[in-house]
Amino acid sequence: MRDSYPDPIKEKINELASFLWLSSNDVLICSYQDLNDLQFVEGLLSKSTPWADWHKLDYEDGKDLGFDIRQIVKESKSKSESRLTGKKAIFSIYGIENIIKTRSIEKLNLYRDLFLRLERPILIWIRDEFVDELAMYAPDF
């Protein structure tokens, strides 16, 4: 792991953390080059968001991501209603590349609609090599 990092990276992470703090139902697509980059950025982001309750979900082919998301929303609502935590629920979603690989674009559209109704900020992590395909095959996503 890197001991220090350039100020521009720190500024971008802090900017993203501020955006997530202010966000209620935004969906952000974040790209990364490789797993080391993703883990590095996640570590910095986690340190910058002590107020966040991160929910990491990994899409695998055939998995019902919508069910997992609804369960977490139900749990986080009950936690916030009982004021057990003062943390904000944020979803971090991985594996969307699997949907792109199989060209199951209708799944992306269904998930897009679900994401917009969640009233929670969502980060979708996607490898750089799939960003152009996402834009080409699912421009509305």
C-alpha cells in the first residue's frame, strides 16, 4: 500500500466524500485500472467518510442484486429509525462488467431504475476497459 499520495488524489477523494455527504440518491460511476488501484482508492475513501455505513455488493452472473439492495435498505431504515447509528448508508457496487460481457442490457436498465428509487448514494465501480462499452450499449445507464 502507498504511504503517501499526491495532493490531487487527496483532493479528488475529499471532493467525492463531500459529494457523497450531500447526496441523497445520486449514482456515480467510478472507473479503475486494476484491483490495486481500486483497493487504494477505497481505503482512502473509507478514511475520508467516517460518517458512512458502506454496503459493498458484488454482482455475479445470475445473482439478484435487486434483492440484496432491498434487504440492506430495509435494514438501514430500521437502524436509522431507531437512531442506533448516525451513519449514512452508501452502496458500493462491483461486477457490472459481468452484465456488459453478457450483453444483458435490460438488467442494467432495471437496476438503473432501482438505483434511482433508493434514496441513497451509490458508487458503481467498473474497470476502465468497460467504460466505453457501457456508454455504447447502455447510454441511458
